[in-house]
Amino acid sequence: MKKTNFLTAGILFLLITPCTVTGQLPEIEDGIWSSGTAFPVQAGRLEFGIFMPAAYGLSESLELTTHLLPNIYMPNAGLKWSHGSVGPYQWATRHSIYYPTPLLNLVAKEGIGGLISPEFTIPDMLAVHNEMMLTRAWDPHLLTTLKLGVTVAFGSGDLDPRSTIDLPLVFPRLSVFYNTYSIRTGLNFQGRIFFRWHYHMATDLFFLPGAEEGFAFEQTAFLLWRKNPRFQSGFGCKLTYAEYPFGTQWHLIPVFDTQWALQIKK
Amino acid sequence: MMVFKNYRFMLLVCMLLCILCMHCEPWVEEFEETEDAVLFTAAQTLAPPSSVNTLTVMDWNIRFGAGRIPWFGDSCGDRVILTEEEVLTNLRLVADKINEIQPDIILLNEVDIESKRSAYIDQMQWLLDNTRLNYGAYASVWQVQFIPSDGLGRMNMGNAILSRWPITEAIRIPLPPRGDQDELTRYFYLRRNILKVKIDLPNVPDFYAVTVHTSAFSRDDTRKKHIDLFKAELDALDEAGAWFVAGGDLNTVPPGAARRYFCIENLCPDEDPDDKEGCDFTKEETWLEGLYEDYQSAVPIDNYLAAEEMYFTNTPDWGGFWQKKLDYLFTNNQWVADSDSTHQEAIECSDHAPVSVRWEVPQ
């Protein structure tokens, strides 16, 4: 399939399918878990998980996010800014920044744990990601979100092209530092299956215009058990396809996560 | 849109993902059973002779196209990931030497086909396309999607046999793993093997070429087991009435070798003096005796013992001369007398020197 077909199909799907529901949704009223949608976390609510980024509702329209654990070696922060609704669509922009140099230098080492050869020095690098999110609620139990974003990388020196980490999930996310900019788009579906069981499906596409290894695709299927608005846990898998320096390869990776939420401020 | 609420939809997705999973490659290829080797063909094949009286057979550990670059794993170097230019330059040296010697069959060790350390160059295909050899068989020794150590990353290194005549059968026979490693290290470590191929040599119906690269750094009896299994494979061919040429980097010195201990000069500055991996052969005096006794060596043992230095094929000493003989060729037929050469002049190409010899085709 041509690379652009995924995106085209997603956009068409979102726009053509008729709207069936308007107004506030049970999915949202339950205490929406903001990840993957244009809805911000409710003001004063803190969500955090093992792998998912922590999110805190600064106001009704602003959400602060960060990946907590990687912060030690990869300082990162993001802001989701809800711009309200346009017709049936809720839309927001997300702006994030991350500094991976300490983490990459940590794994550029001899012996076990050396993901990058110690012969390479990683220069100071910074990436800025800006993304637009458009969410549409189809019925009380289905949210669909279209994402489109651009990442721009800045560096203080040349990064040796042999220093890539040719692993699924990692390679597409770090490729921007070898290419200056990348485009990322995707489509999320999330909703309830029955009772406390929810699903989250996401398609993500990465494009690096001009690069030899310029495309990656990730499909996530996640089954969640939501005990209440303050706790959910789930498992699933991520199917990835990417162009690597050695060629292309598919991977299927099991994923799991547990998330908690606290209402810090009323 | 109801379909997204339906659990059947999720089940279907899960099933599809499971099916795709079955097509996924394992993280580490473990090669527990005997299996077919991977076959290659040159982009343009050259018609081989339809009858021959002698063949030139060559054996070479080409060090994955690293030439004499001080790679961290086998010398006191600090290099890990070579540039494409470095690898191609070294491969050109290797191909030039092969084209100069003009072997009909070549047994190779340490050939990379998809390794990050050697710029992901498919060295099998490259060598076939840049020599007069037409057909190749490849058996991975180290096939890992990602080695999380020293920045090695993806690795696919193996044994290979290249021939001017078609390869009609190619089998990878697994050898036992090192017994002196912990489970985690062993999981990501090399899976040694014997590569046995049947070659469609004119007028010789049962002709085989066999190569092996035995354990280099084991401190237990793993290397002896590899040598014994290699000999057992040759014995089976011999008993079946087949002809063979066989060899490889056996990682031990010949019986009667004057020097069997190299740990002092081979010690790297930051290495533990008690770490005697791959340099102490003092307990291996008899390990190759069976091969020498039962088969013809390209370099007869008397010749070797009379002038050992002339036949040395290996050195990890980048500034010095060849240090010891580790590479061998054997047959159950006859080599043409005095036709052997140990190409010590090829010192820029690898840490091993190639050995070549003429083989008498049974009439």
C-alpha cells in the first residue's frame, strides 16, 4: 500500500462518516483519560501511568504533560491547548519539547546496555513537536481523533549517521535528529466495549521527507479495564513497520500500562 | 459505527495481529535443529568448466570486511561501527586477493550479510558479484535483531562456501553453545555451526565442501567438542564414499606447535591478566591429531613443523607479523603435492591469512 493511502483513508473516514451524537458524552463524563484525544484533562486532575505521559489539567483548556521517568535523562514537557469545538469537532494543539542528549549519551557505552557505540559523541540536541488534534464523538462510546504534527530538531553539532538505534519505536522517533524535521500523523479510536472494558486503537505514521529511511507505521490495539475514573489498566500490542538502515521490518510488540488519576484541585 | 463497540471487532483485530506475529522474526535466531543454509547466486554467473583435473580450494576468515581496523571485539581496539567506505575498501582488498588466487571453491568464515558493524553490506552477494565465483551458501553464526551491548545492534555473521559450480544441497549443522557463559550472555551470543554443501562438480557425483569456525574464546572444552563434531561429519562423508574438501578457522594450533601460549603479548592494556580467552592453547596439543591422522592436510604436519612461521595464518598484533596457525584445509582425497600457499602477504585484508591448495579431482 502506498504510504499516503493510510492518511487519506483516515481523513476520509473521519469526514465522510455521519455524525450521530452531539453534546457531552458518557465517555467523557466518566472522567476522560485525555491521552490521544483533543480533550484536555479536567482542571486540577492529574493522570499518570507507568509508560503513558503524566498529564495535569492547568485549566479547562490547558493540559501540561510530561513523561515522568524519562525526565531524569531526557527532560521533556508538553502543553495541550484546547481550542474548543468547531461544529461536531473538538480541536486542540499540542506543543512539546524534549532534550534526548543525556539519555543517548547514557546508552552510548561499552558493555551491556550499550545501545549506541561509545565511539560516538552525541551533541546537544533539542526537538520541538507541534501537533493539531481533531476529535469527533460519534456516539456515547466512540471518540475518533485525527492528529497531524511536525517535529523540528536542533543540534549543536553533527550527529554521526552510524549512531542510530535501529529498533522499532525508537528509530522512527529519533530519526528526526538525522533529518532536521519529520511529519507525524495518525488516527485514534477509543471507546467502551462493554461494562468496564474499553479499547484504544491508534494508527501512527511517521514521515521523514528526503530521508532514505523515511517512513514508519505503528498500529496499537489496547484493551483497558477501567475500574473507575481514577484507575485503569490494560494490555495490548503494537504492530510496527518501518524503514531502517538495513531495510524494512515488521514487529509485533506487547504493551501494557496502568494509569492512575487524582483530583488535586477542585 | 457499531462495529467499534463490538467485542468481535477487537477479537478480529487480535486474531489478525496474532497471525502477523507468526510471521515475525525471532529476536535471536537460535538454530536448534539442522536446517538448510541460505543460497546465493551471483548477479551474473560465468559458465564454469565442464571438466577439470584439479581444483583450487581456498580457506579464509575475512573478518567481516574489517581488514586491520582495530575492532573492539577481537583486538585491543575501540572501533565498533565501521563506515561503508571502510568496509567496501576492505572487501575490495579481499576480492582482489580472491581474483588473484582464482579459487574454484572458497570456504569463508566471518562473513556479514546484515550487520550494523559492517554498514549492513551483504558481503555474500558483494563477493559473488565481484569475483568469478557463481554460487554461495551461507549459515548464520550470529543472527540477532539487536544486541544491546557496545552499540553492536543488528548482527548477521556466518560461515560461507562459494563455488563456481552450482550448490545442490546446503545444510547448516548446529554446534553446541559455549558452556562457560551465563544464560543471558549465551542467549545473545554466537551459534556456531558446520556448513556442509554438495557441489555439482562435473564427473564427481558425491562431492562436498565443508567449513566450520570453532569457538574462539571458550575456556572449557567447547572448542574440542566443535572440532570433534566437525571430524565426525567428515568421517560420515568418508564412510558414505563421498569426496570432500573441508576446513576453516579451527581456533587452535597444530599438534607439535612450538608455541601454544600467547596471552602475554595478546593482553590488552585494560584486560584482566587472568583472562586467557583465545590465547592459551597449552591443553590442546592433541585436539587436531585425529584430523591430521585420518585426512590429508593442505599443509602436511611435517612441512609445518619444519618451518612454522611460513604457515602462520593469524595475528591479533596489528604491528607485528603472523603469530600462529589457526586455519586449515583437509581432504579425504589428495592435494596436489606442494601446491599449498599460505598467503601471508595479504596482511592488510584481515587478521587471518588465506590458505589455498590444488585438489586432485578423483578420476
